[in-house]
Amino acid sequence: MSILHRIRKPLLPLGLLFAGCSPNPYKAANRSYKDQVKQYARTIAVRPLASGVDSVPPAPYWVGTTNFNLRKPNFVIIHHTAQNSCPQTLQTFTVARTQVSAHYVICRDGTVYHMLNDYLRAWQAGLSKWGNITDVNSISIGIELDNNGFEPFPPEQINSLLRLLTRLKTTYNVPTANFIGHGDIAPTRKNDPSSFFPWKELADKGFGLWYSDTTGVCVPEGFSTLTALRLIGYDVKDSAAAAQAFKRHFEADSTKTWGLTDEKVLYTLYRQYQ
Ligand SMILES: [Zn+2]
């Protein structure tokens, strides 16, 4: 048996052995995830607070309450990735220099990647505000949809999203009104998800509020557009940006103009918040 022959012989079985088994390209990221989780576990295991670390006079001994559990997310923030593929987004969320992440990434074919435990804080909302909430990351789950921002969302992707939202709403008791978009909470910086996103379909299934029929609706004199937008949650510091975000979400319209039709939609929705 020649050396060549001996080398060749095991090649076939080895090839068969590895067929259909692709190596995980995210091994290093997964190791980093595990290490960070361990570190945070150590942080929450610390008995608060060591005496002398703040202005509270120390008690004679530590008393741990017996009654507690984990804090739960209360909002779901929906995004589009503004990227071209799921692997591109997975790569973005697994390198430290980008400083961005999300709990879930949903691909165009409906595949769902769960990238972070729901109880941990993803870096997805950024500088944002909804009502008086200024740290949206601390109270929300972030979901990224693979979409470049200029295309419709395929039914497979929306179906996976709806299944995921159903689980999140049930598990964490997320209120219907608290399913919103990144563009809603950061109107001057963000426009995702785009006006292609089917918010009405979501609202019909209990994820987000929606306005009723505006036929024959008469907006009363003295109705304040800004007050209504603010009551819903929008940051009206830049009123034009807030109005545009509202139109994108509720009228699938990304233009900046504001007219009577928009006012009627806002008024009928606003009444649900009173
Ligand atoms: Zn976003």
C-alpha cells in the first residue's frame, strides 16, 4: 500500500462524516457571551450594599428578603436592520466595536435567532424616549427584522414575528400598547421599521393599538396635536419629527406633511388613551 493510497483511503469516510455538519462561526462570540453572563451573575449575587458605599447609614447586619424575582421586560421594540442579510446582522451583533445588539433577529425566510436572554439588557434602543421613560433598553425586548429599509417584509418573516410576539406578550404580560417601533421612540434619529411594516396586521392580533374608523369623525376645536402625540408617548421636542413618526406607524406614510386626515387618525387613536 503506497503512502498516497493510505492517505487517500480515510478521506472518503471522513468526508461523509462531516457532510451536512457546518462549523459554528460564532464560537468566539458564544464564549464571550458565557463569560459576560457569569460576570453579571456574580454582580447580582452580591448582597447589597456593602456598608459605607453610599450615604445610607449601615444596619447592624444584612437581612435578605425572601420575596423577589427577576424584573421583566414591559415593552417590545421592533426594528429593521437596514442591512442586506441575516449573516451580516449576526456579524454586526457579535463584534464588540459596533456596540449594538438585539434580543432577536428574524431573517427573511422566518428563521429566528435568539441572541440574548430576555432578562438581560440589549443595546438596541439607544438614545430614545417614550412618555417619561428615558432608558428604554432597560425595560424592553428588541427585535430586528432583516430588511434593508426599502422593501416589503415577507409573510414568512411576519409569521415568525407574530409567533414570537405571542410568546413574549404572554410570558411577560406586555401591555397591548407597548409594542412599538424604534422610529416611535427616537423620531429624530431613526425611521425603522419602515412604512412597509404591517403595523395594522400586528394591532389586529393584539400587538399595538390602532385607531377606529375615522368616517364622519369631527375633530373638536381646541384639540392639540402635540398634547395627543405626547399622551400616546411620542417625544414632541421636535414636533415635526414626532408627527412624521406617527404617520409612518399609523398611516404607512413617510412624508412630512400634516393635514386633516392625519389629525382625524390621531384624534381617534388619542381617545383610546384618555
Ligand atoms: Zn432600530
